[in-house]
Amino acid sequence: MAKEKQSLKSGEKILFGIVGVFIVMATIAYIAMEIYRLNRPEPLFVTKTHFVFTEEGKLGSRLFREGRCTACHRALRNGTNMGLSLDGVGSVRTLDWLVAFLENPEDTYGARTFDHGPRPKEAAYVARMSEKDRHAIAVFISQLKAEQGSSSAPMPPEGRSEFIDSMVGAWAPEHWKEKYTDIRDKQPPTSQQSGEPEKTQEPVREQQ
Ligand code: HEC
């Protein structure tokens, strides 16, 4: 029995029509956005993490990769996000803090840790690396700086944000407002501009 050529049902025509229009619109939007992006004088997303490495920092960078830290951490935008991203951590932690953490994670955090710490935790081996290697790695991490406004910098972008103000106004319970101060009312640490290590030991972001 020869099959006759079937024409599309009207429901199918509408469905394929919608999908077709969607694909055409998405393609036009993509091309338009790319043209806009390529013609901007400034990049769309400003890079707020930066780094200038000393010789020991460069050695630390190598040890960081060879020491399997990238299995859990991201630095210089490489690695994974299983642990914390360390880009910008140099603006939040001091070199001394980092040296102390790598050797003695739980005491330095003042809390139980997940992967660093005594055996059988997965990153227990870090504390058993040689002191020299750990120091070089700490120097490397301390040189991963972030500018104000970056997600890993101690201070949010300058100025007020209508969005944040309205969200805080609408959602933050009253007792939070008494307990916590608005981090944006603080003066940004001047040490950040000069590239000097922070004076505060505790990360400012915890007060948010
Ligand atoms: C198995 C996963 C894993 C590996 C491997 C690992 N880390 Fe971590 N790291 C973590 C986790 C998770 C944390 C958060 C603290 C915790 O709970 O252990 C952390 C925290 C840190 C911190 C503290 C960051 C901060 O500001 O609080 C530093 C610094 C750090 N790791 C460096 C390293 C270095 C250097 C190596 C390699 C020599 C390494 N880590 C290997 C998972 C890992």
C-alpha cells in the first residue's frame, strides 16, 4: 500500500511556526548583541581581579597547580569551583593569615573545616607540604588581588545602588538592621589601592 504524502496538521504548522520564529529572533538578537559588544570602546565586563607576581609568587603559582589545589580551587580563572575561588583572596586575607591557614586550617578559621585539616580530610596533605612550598603558595595567593566592586573584594562598588537599597528596605528584618552596619558606609581600606596587605584579619564580607 503506497503511503500518500501527508500534509501537516494545523496544530503542527503553528508549533513549527513558533519554533521557527523563535530561532530567527534568537539569531538576530545574538548577532545584534555581538555587533554591540565588538563596537564598544570599553569591554562589557570589566576585569576586576589582577595580579603582579614576585619571583616567589610565580614559584607558588607552579606549586599551586602541581600540588593539585586546582582540583578544588580556581585561581587565575583556572581550576574548579569545588572549593572556593581564590581569585581576589589576596585583597581579603593577609599573607600571614594564608601562611597560618595552610599549616593550621581549623585553628586559623576558628571553626571546623570541610576539606583542609587533619586526616582523613581530602586536603589534609596541604598541611604536610614543606614549609617553604606552603610559603611560596601563600605568597602566590596573597598576590591575587581584586579591585573594589569585584565579588571577591572586601568593598562593594562605590556609591549607592537603588536596587540594593530597595531590597534591603523590603526584605531585611528590623533586627538585622540593628545588628549589622551597612558595609557601604565604611571607608574602603586605603591599603587596597596601594597594594599593601589588609590590616583587618577578619574578612569584611562576613559582616554583611
Ligand atoms: C579536596 C578539595 C581541596 C583541595 C585539594 C584544596 N582545597 Fe583549599 N579549600 C577547600 C575548601 C572546601 C575550603 C574551605 C575551608 C574548608 O572547609 O576546608 C578551602 C579553603 C582554602 C583557603 C582559604 C580561603 C579563604 O579565604 O577562606 C585557602 C587559602 C586554600 N584553601 C588553599 C589551598 C591550597 C594552596 C591548596 C593546594 C596545596 C588547596 N587549598 C587544596 C578545598 C580544597
